[in-house]
Amino acid sequence: MTKDSSLDNLLYLDGVSYVVDGPYWVKFEVKQVPDTLEKPHGLDYSLTLHDGDGQRILGFDNAHPIREGSGPGAKTRIEYDHTHKGERIRFYDYKDAVTLLTDFWAEVDKILEERITKP
């Protein structure tokens, strides 16, 4: 795997939280770890959006393995990268740090737009 030139920017965010709109806030946890089959990019990360009560609304992380679906059609994957949106968990295809941040902020914007414009 080639060096990700945007990795330093992501690592710099470790431990940072931001208020993003009214009661909503985001939190970043990012650490470099040895490359493994589960974390081939050498990162342990959790990027989350929370409401005013501290409940997670959105999460991009690789903290645990996931199984998508149920029954004989269920899918599993070695890589742990995935997203949480409410109760829904989906695989996430990690490309590099800048894409991870871009995808996370795009989902944050979409969720906040939906919540703020809801009657």
C-alpha cells in the first residue's frame, strides 16, 4: 500500500470534537496501528455525529467486524470498515484519509439538512 499523503490531516483530528449546528457535534478518534487483514490501512478510527443528548446518529469506524444481512444471503468481509446510521450498519470501502473525511462530512451535511428542514 502506498503512503497516504492525507493521513497526517486525519491523525491530527484525534481527540477533537466540534459543535456543528446547534446541539449537534462530531467527534474524531484516530490512531495509527500495525497493518492487519482487518485494518489494511493501518488505522483504528471512529468518526461520529451526535445529537444534543449525546446519542450517536452517524458513525464511520472500524472497531469491530460486521455481517451485513441475514440468512444464507448475508455477507461478511475481512476488513472492518463500516458505517452506522441509526440502527443500520453498512460496509464502507476505505480508499484514503481524505475520502473518509469527505464521505463523513457529506453524510453529516445530509443528516443535518434533513433534521433542520423537517417540520
